[in-house]
Amino acid sequence: MEQLLNGLRSFIVQKNIHLSIHGHAYLGRSVLLRFLLFSAVWFVLTGSDTASWIIGLPAVFLAIGISHVISPYPSAPLSFIGVCSFLPFFIRQSALSGIDVMRRALCRQLAVNPGLVSYTTFLPEGSARIFFVNTISLLPGTLSADLQEDRVTVHTIDKNLAIWANMQNLELRIAILWRVKLHKREAL
Amino acid sequence: MMTLLDNVGMLCIFMGLPFFLTGTVGLLRFPDIYTRLHALTKADNVGLGLITLGLSLQADNLFIVAKLILIWILVLIASSASCHLVARSAIQKNIHPWVK
Amino acid sequence: MSYLHTSCAFIILCAIAAGMIRILQGPTAADRMMAAQLFGTCGVAILLLLAKGLDTIVLLDIAMVFALFAALASITFVRRAWHEQTGASR
């Protein structure tokens, strides 16, 4: 068990090194992607007013600079198939979580049985893991309460829910979305 | 003049309202910080999602739709991040979760 | 002007008003802060509905600023206010 864990971890570390060796190609692409993203945001904010780009263009470049300072590792772009499968999953799950909370809040006797669960994630440090932690809070019955390295403390509203399975499912989907591999998951 | 799209949009908005109300009910009824956070983040986000969906269906042009979606995403990120921060500092302050 | 939208906004306002009870009760500062967070999300929803109901598109921009401030407020609260307090009133 311990060995397998270590093997997996070193695999992920190697994968990260691999990414940074080929960083230059990714860097150009990530600058372009961020440029498109921030321009789109500015476009939505200001509407069709062309004169606004006098401020907009410098603002976009400033945003690219700041975002590279904050998260300098250019990551591979999200996988398209991943996004397509994640969005419906996410919308469905968050709708379910709203209904779940509604049911529990309106139940005459409070239908809560809360507890804390600790979960070790296999996602590499960085945006994928942060995304994971933030998404947990929007899924039914779970709320990420703490993150120490790769240990996520999850607060659950009902200990009888299949939290472990839900988290693994979410983790796998995020791995696909972020193009990270989670080998040998089943062997554990 | 109400078209079909307008009506469906209105329906979505009406469906969103109960989520806001139960979010508040949960905030008042649930026993501790963590469970209240559950009520707050989840119910309100679904409510806001339905309202943005409804308003998008009624919007006059795609600009407004894009802006509505941007606002919704912004609120999603903000609420899940602040929910995590509050829960985290509650744990660090050794506030134990309520147990049945 | 659409009365349907404005009355929906009013219902959400009622949800905020009820949330005020949590501000009064506490017991911890975080509980009060959560009511303020409720204010953030509900406030955005109200502004969106009013933007449609009163035909004032500008309210959408205000809603966006509201969303940003709600996030800033709770981050500042956690980082500053809550950590400096001790014992009695936590």
C-alpha cells in the first residue's frame, strides 16, 4: 500500500518535471489562451464600445502579467472532452446538492448527521487540486474544510452518504479535465 | 408581449426562489457553523443559477447573457472559496462540528 | 416595468430579512459573517431581477461589483477580524 502510494506520487512528480522541460511551447500557448480569456471578459464587461479598448488592452496585458506571477506554471490547456463531460456532471450535481439541502432544511426533524472525513488526493499540487477543493463544496453533502498538502478534510452533512466514492469520481473527472493521470487507482 | 421563451424563463426564476428561501431556513435551523455553510453555499448557488438561467432566456441580446453567466461564475467561485476559508479557520480555531 | 420580476426580488429580500435573525443570534462571529455572505448572493439575485424588471442594464454591472465585494469581505473577515479575536466572543 505504502509503496504503491509512493510510486504514484513519484509518477506525478515526474509528470510535472516533464511539463516544465517542455515549458516553452506551453508558455506561448498559455499566454495566448490567457489573452483570449481576458479579452473576452473585457468584451463582456464593456460591450461593443471600441474606444474602451484604449484602457482594455493595457488592462488585459496587466492581467496576463499578474496571472503569470500568481500561477507561473503554464499548464496544459484543459481537455475539450473533459470540459464537455464535466459541465453536465457539475450542473447536475450542484442542482442535486441544492435539492438535498432544501430537503434537509425543510424536514420536520433535522435530517443531518454531520461528521468530518479525511481524504488523500492524488491530484498534483496546483490548479487541479485547488479546483478539486473548490468543487467539493458545491457537490451534494460535502464541504471542503481544510487542505494540508494532499490531505483534504471534508465536512459531510450526512455520514451515511457514499462520500468516498463521490470524491473518487470527482477526482477522476478533474484528472481527465486537467489531463493528469491517476494510474492504478483501482489497485489500492 | 410574452413569448414561449419568456414564459419558460419566468418558470426558471420562480423555481429559483424556493432555493433562496430554504437557504435562509437552513442558515437559521442548522446546528453549527459547518452545516450552515452547507445550506448557504449550495442552496443559494442553485437559486442564483436558476435565476440567471431564467433571465438569460428572457434577455434581449447575447451580451446580457454573457454578462449574466460571468456574474454567476464569479459568485460560484467567490462563495466556494469563502466557504472553504470560513470552514478552514473554524477548524483551526478548534470549533468542533456538531455531532448527532 | 415588470411586476413579476420586482415581486420575485421582493421575495428574495424577505429571505435576507429572515437571515438577519442569524446576525442577531450569532453565536460566533463567523455565523454573523455567513449572514452577510447570504446578503451577497441574495443581493446579486435581487439586482439581476431588478435590472430586468426596471429595464436598467446598469444594475448588472453593480451586481458584478457586489459579487466581488462579497468575496473580498469574507476573505478579509477570515484573514483579519476573526483571527485577531480571542476566547470570549469568538
